[in-house]
Amino acid sequence: MRFYENPKKVSENREKQRAYYIPENDGAYTLLNGEWNFKYFSRDVDYDGKIENWDKVKVPSCWQTTGYEKPNYTNVAFQFPVDAPYVPDDNPLGVYMREFEIDDTERKHYIVFEGVSSCLELYINGKYVGFSQGSRLQAEFDITKYVKKGKNTVLAKVVKWCCGTYLEDQDAFRCNGIIRDVYLLSRPVGHIKDISVTTDKNTVNVVFEGKANVKLYDSGKLLDENDCNKKCTFNVENPTYWNAEKPYLYTLVFEYEGEIIKIKFGFVTIKISSNKELIINGESVKLKGVNHHDTSPKNGWYMTDEEILTDLRLMKKLNINTIRTSHYPPTPKFLNYCDEMGFYVVLENDMESHGFCIRFGHYEYDALDKTWPCANPDWDFYLNERMERTVNRDKNHPSIFMWSVGNESGYGVNMRNMLNLIRKLDKKRLVHCEDACRQIEFPQEYEPIDVFSGMYLPIDDCVAYAENKDNRLPVFLCEYSHSMGNSPGDVHDYVEAFYAHKAFIGGCIWEWADHVAMDNGVQKYGGDFGDLTHDKNFCCDGMVFSDRSLKAGSYEIKTAYQNIKTAYNKGILSITNRFDFTNLNEYDFKFDIEIDGKIVKAFNKKFDVKPKKTVKFNLDFDLPKSCKLGAYVNIFMYDKDGFECAQSQHKLEVEVEKITAPKKLAKLNEEKLSITANGNGFEYSFSKQYGNFESIKINGEEKLLDVIKLGVWHAPTDNERKNKHYWGGYDNSQTGYNLNKMFSKVYSCEIKNGKIVVSGSLAGVARIVCFRYTLTVSIYENGDINFDLKGDRNPAINFLPRLGFELKLPENDDKFTYFAYGKGESYIDLHHHARMGLYKSCADDEYVNYVKPQEHGNHYNAKMLDIDNSFKFKTDSSFEFNVSHYNAKTLEYAMHTDELVKDKATNVRIDYKVSGVGSGSCGPELNEKYQLKEEKIRMNFWIIK
Ligand code: GAL
Ligand code: MG
């Protein structure tokens, strides 16, 4: 056994984990980030202690983003055989070396590594100091006796894998190296050690090792001062409480022999009420959260302060109030920012052993098996050690309201020991373990956990659990609304369910940002680098893109999480305050009354509405009797900087005028293969062979590049990764409905009462008919066309991706005006971020840059689509549409965006319906109410000349 393969000895000479702080007096802190000497060995055994030709690398960084190894994304699979605690004999090694200066040998000197993957062996001036495992945990070494005045060297040996790797199988690109800050601390002899700050009502309890003068400040104002020995208490009269909306912090300043340490803390109380609500500072709170991984397209696991702040600021703007640090503690600064900016944090331990599930070549969550570290007695020590380090590092953060022992690690006795350890170390915060809730062998009633946690559970199951009086725990979804690609479509319904059920306290979206590896400007993922094992693009599942730009799903989440809920009924608008600690009088409201896309009245208002209360007011507007497209009231909420925090829209009761059919039908001429009609400025030819228009000439100009078709297929979304095999035909001739290999059959095409009547069907190759229809086409004397489609969907196929007409128009007929949900894409289950209105766009602006190309750019609930110089589609009901320079096949088969080639055409879809996007890539099957499932189908629309 190599020394790094022993789970019973995972460190040597490392300091006992203390609370995170950095002394702030001059000279105390020297950051060693920056250029280091570096040498990479593909086998650690090849390093003989001598390196002559050093490379240079920036620290922190990862070998995979500095070019020493290729990026490898794997989800569940380990990168090596499952033979714990052993790792491959050929274990890559990175040796890091740099110099540093020491000018005072009278003091104590420490070196701190905030994160090294997978583990670290430390040498100062050529002498071995110690070693440490735990990639995302702090390793501090006392180097006083190794340093000398003047120049010193630090050398760190970092191997790619160690036994700890069996506990770090998180779903992400696998990265190695010194991945977080490294720094020196210079401290007075006899300095204080560790600091624990807890509050109880208005008392502040401070415990530490050593002696110090301790001052308590409130916003720069000195409240109290004490010379303390090991512990002291302070009283704060009427303290201002910390919460995520108004994060109020007090500061303790510790002074000893010129050393100054500041700890910011907050007053916050956390409990679960008797009716299973989450109560923070006495208020029931809903957790509107997201899972955050450290991921940067440039630096892999290393996130700069600026990148972290960008993420947190953006989360605030998207109305997120909770972060689960999946699935390891972030760099400590991250938590300082959370304290200051206001987030409820679920702090997760660096622990995941998911790869054990697939050790037999199939997926089996046999997580009680002794093979798993969670159950194997040899690993008990190590699991506890990790948990203790986590809690001790982060215990002073008011933002952390719940500890989590880890993710997907099974539920053996070692896990329970970790839970009990947290209970012992921290009496106030909640404890989370999703694995404990998976094991039906252990009724959660008896486990030391505070929430029933689940992943991707359907809403109905969560509600049933929450409403069952026999259950002890509230429901918390540690992961839900899998935001992969064009998604998520279900977040709105989940959030409404949180609010509708007391014991459904919220959840965290999976996940914050896409993980990608950049390759010549192209976003790449698993399998793109000759990977031995990988999980394709399953890492591209962020609610924001890898560069933190936003997609429709980001806005959908922002809207679902917004802090107002509005309703409209017969002239009365109501606005409910969904904040828990904030009055709506801190915001400005604007209202637009918009008729047929024109704002006819706009006004501003302010409201004094306490948390959870509702205000109602009369819209006070004389509505017209009728309009042409639709009348709506739009509501916007702005913060003091004018940023739009929330928006919503309601339909007003104004009748929409119906389309009046022209009086006379055009004269039809029937030929062998076609039916034609001509008139003032138009010439149409309808194919009897294919049952639709093959030529539409307007003012002599051909507007169709191909016959109009009926279709049900679109490029599958990531969320349809399972359904696509059911719907489509891929490698196996015997499975799937082959909807991507469609035949169109025309049984008859005749003229009846001056109209063209087609009877036809659609079916995939080698499969049953999926849709049988009658299409009645009326061509009027002025050139207007009415399409009336009646059909039966074959219920043998569970539901369809979409159904509608496909037109190929000339490339430049790509600019258009529409009345539908816009701007940006919208789907039946992803439109709360959008508003009905009159918008202009063009095919290129409709394109959305999903990492793996897929269906995008739909518009739900369209009443009108007017393509410049081409067709104007209208309806008395509604249709969905899509305008794109890409065809479905191109989008389907392109694996990366650089493989996309535009058509020399504009593809237009006028759809009866498009099924919702859901979040089925990992979440539950698309809710039936969003499926194209109905058997009787009727669609009517016009092309108006
Ligand atoms: C969960 C897991 C996450 C991630 C997600 C899928 O099961 O906890 O880490 O893998 O699925 O994207
Ligand atoms: Mg996993």
C-alpha cells in the first residue's frame, strides 16, 4: 500500500482544523498565488527528487486547463477501477516549487493551502513537513521550525489520485493541482487559535484558545470590549437579525500582540416548526435555491474572486435566496460573500462515492453494502475527519443554516456517525443527508436528520409526503428542475407547490452553470478528448451558460423565484409580497395596459405591503369592447437602482375580433398531379401527390422552396434524451417509433364544395400510423388561404414532440413580426418569463447557443406571425411557431456548435402544439398537462395575403 492509499492515515503534521480567518495586521498575510515552478510526471514513481528544467505555471490552476492533461468529464464513473482504497500504480504527479521570503524568525509561520487535488505532500527548504488529503478542505502547516530568515523554498507534491478520490466522485470534469489560494501567515508566539462565535437571543458567546482583547462593533460603532481568556460573552440590546434579504453583520475584533483578527457574525435563529415549516428568525421561509459547483471555462475548479462574485451577484438578480455548495465546501471567501450579500447556505461536505453504484457494470444503488466507504469500518475515521474539518472551518458563518454530510455516498453506519458528529459540534443548525432518505430500510423518523431530502421527485410525491401528518420532516429538494439545455420547464409549478404546502420548504435547482472545456473557442465536454470513460454533455446542465450569459430558463427561474405573486380579476389587481423580511415599499411598481401590442396607459405606484401580505387595487381603466390581437396588463417591480426584479402579465377581458373570411372562394383548376388557383398577384399550386402547397407565388415571386409538410419531429432537447429513443429511430431497427424517419401518405386529395380536401396520415418507417387527418384548404378569391386540420393522434404513442406544418422559405425571408409569448423562446411550460406582445425578430436572433445543439426558439400561444415580404399567419385560436436558419436534422446531429451549418432557407414551423421542455434529462417525465397527448386534434389558421 502506498502512503496515500490508507484511509486510516490521511494527514501528517497538519494543524488541527480551526475556523477560517486571516489576520489583518500588516505583514500577517502573504499570498503565494502566482507563478510557480512546475513539473508534471505521468507516474509519481519517476520523480527522484531532482528537477532541472522547471516549467512555469500559475497557481491556483488545474493540470487540465494548463495543458498537462486532457479534460475528462465523468459523472458517476471513477477514472480507475473500483478497488478501494487502491488507486492506479501509474499515478500522475505534479511538483510545484517557489521561493518566499521570511523576515522575522521570532514569529510563528504557517502555510495554508485552501484546496489541493487530490492530496499534498509538503517540503520546506527540502525538508519534509507533512501531508494532507481532502481536495476542498483547508490544510495548514506550522513551518516555523523549517524556515530561515531571507529566502526559503516551498515544494508541494501533488498526486492525481489517493484514497480520498473514492470520496470525491462528484459529477464534474475531474481536475488536479493546487486549485485554490496558497498563503503564508506570520503570527505572534502564543497567538490565539480557533474561534467559535455563537449567539443566543441577545448574547454572543465567544470561545477560542489563548488570550485576546476582544471588541464588538456594530457598523463601525464600538459596542463593548473585553479582555478575554479562552471565552467571553457580550450582550447586544435588541440585535438586528441576519437574514438573506437583509444580511446584517456585527464584527468581533480580536487583538493579541498586534495581531488583529476580525470575525463577522450575525444573529439568526433556525428551526422547524411543529407544522414542519422552516422558521428563520421567527418567519416561515421558502428556499428558492440553486446548486453551485466551482466551474470556470477558463480555470476549471479554480474560481477567481471576481468569478465568484459574478456568480453570486447574478444569483441575487435571479431572485435566488439559497445555495447548496454541491458537493463540497467552496473556498472560504465564497461564504464570506454569502454572509455579506445574503444567501441561505446548505454547506455540503466534500464527499461523494457515487461510482460504487456502477461497479458491477449496471447501475445499482446498493448503498448499504459494506464495499461502500459509508459502511466499511476501515473508512469510519476518514469520513468523520472530513466532516469535522468542514464544520470547524465554516462554523461561524451566519449564512449556513444547514450542514450536509455529502452527496450520493450511500447510507452506511459511517454516514450516521457523521450526522451524529454534526449534532455534537453544532447544536443550532439543521442537518441534511439525502442518502438517509433514500433508504427505505431506515425510516427517516429515526435518523438524525432535519429534512426529508430528495432529488428530482415529482411534485405530487413531494406534496403527498409534506401533507402526510405521520411524517416528522419537512420536504426539501436538494436537487430539482434539471436545467440541462433548453430548460427547465417545471420550475414554476414546483415553486407554486412550495408556497401551497407549509411542509414543502423549497429546493435547489440543479445546477448553476454549464461545465465546459474550451477548445479553440468551442465548448467541449465528455468524450471530446479521447476519454477512457465519460458522460458526454451531461455536465452542460446549468441554469446559466458557462460564460454566465442567460437563457430563457434562467429568466424562467428568476420569474418563478420572484418575490411577488400577482393576480387579476374583473378590474382588480392583487399583489402578494413573497418576501419574508422586506416591505414592498422598498420597490417601485410600473403598470402597462397594452392593447394589440401598444401601450395605451402606463402608470407607476408604490405600495406599503408587509411580508406575506396582499394589496389589491382597481385598475381604473375603461377597456374597449374589442381589439385585434389581445389586451393585457403588465406589471414590473424595480429596485432602487431601477433593476427589474419581477414582472408578470394578466389578460384583460377584451374581446378579440374574429377573422372574417373573404366572401368568395377562388376558382380551382384540377390537373393530374396538382390543383392550381390564380388571382390578383398570386399563383398557387397544390400537390395532389403530397397533399399540400408546392408553389405559392406572390406577385410573381416564388415563396416556397419545398412543398409544405406536416411533421411531428424536432431536434430532441437534452431533456428528451430518454424520450428521443422512444420517439425516434437510432441504432436499433426494432425500437423507437421512428418519428425522425417519417413517411407521409395521401389517401385522397380532391375538390369538395370549392375547397381542397386531403385525407392522409403520418407514420415512421416500419411503424404504425401516428397521425391520421383530414386537411381542408380553402383558397379565397383575394389569395387568402385557410387551413383546417382535423385529425386523430394514435394513442399507442404516449405523446408527440410536436405537430404542425413545416415551410421552407427563401433564405432572406427571415425577418418577422409576431404576437405571442416573447421576446425570447417560450414553451407551454416555459413562458412565465415572457409576455404576450407584439415583437420583431429574425431567424438569426431566434438562435440559442446551447452547448449541444437542440430544439430552441419556439413561441407559444401565437396569434399572428407576419414574415416580411412573405406570409402572414393568423388564427382565431392560437398556434406555436418557430423560424430558423437551421433544419431539425442539422440541429439533431450536430454535437457541438461549430458543426452547425445554416440552411440556404428559412425554416418555418406553424404548430398545433409543441410539448413542453420539462426537465426530464434527470428529472421526472414531462407533466401530462404539457404533453401533446390529446387524441382529437383540430387546428385552424390563415395565411393572409
Ligand atoms: C444528481 C447528482 C448531481 C448531478 C445530477 C445530474 O444525482 O447529485 O451531482 O450528477 O444528478 O446532473
Ligand atoms: Mg453523482
